[in-house]
Amino acid sequence: MNIKDVEALAELAKLELSTEEKESLLADMEGILSYVKQIEEVKTADIEPDYKVYNVWREDELLPRDFSKELIIEQFPTSQDGFLKVKKIL
């Protein structure tokens, strides 16, 4: 990676960077890439994954209801013909 790559990335991201910022970003990117290379070198062919697969779904349950249409209508300030009456909205 070089300064031209950093400038191209900055242009794609619509960033205006100073020369110092470009050099700092280049150093950061080189550090990140060297770390990724280090991770790529780890031998994982003989390692078995350590995770368990299980069903996370649950059965739906019908919860008991402590209210009914009639109870709601009784508690609402105004109702008409079995419906809740609200103010007109325009």
C-alpha cells in the first residue's frame, strides 16, 4: 500500500486529507494489513470448531387476556354502537 492508494480511498470516501493525515492513515493501514497477514498464517486445518447448534425457536403460547372488547368500551370516555368514539382528525 502506498500514498496513491490512500488518496484513492480518500477520494472514494469524499475526504479531504492533509499530507500528514495521509501518511498517518498509511501507517495505520500498513499496521492493519500486517496484522491480517499474521492472522492468515495461523494453522487452523486440524482445529475442530467449538460451537453447538441447537434450535432457538419456541412454540407460540396464547397468553391469558385480562381484557375484552366490552371492558375496553366501558373504560373509554365515549363510545357509539360498540365502537370507540374519537375526535375527528383532518
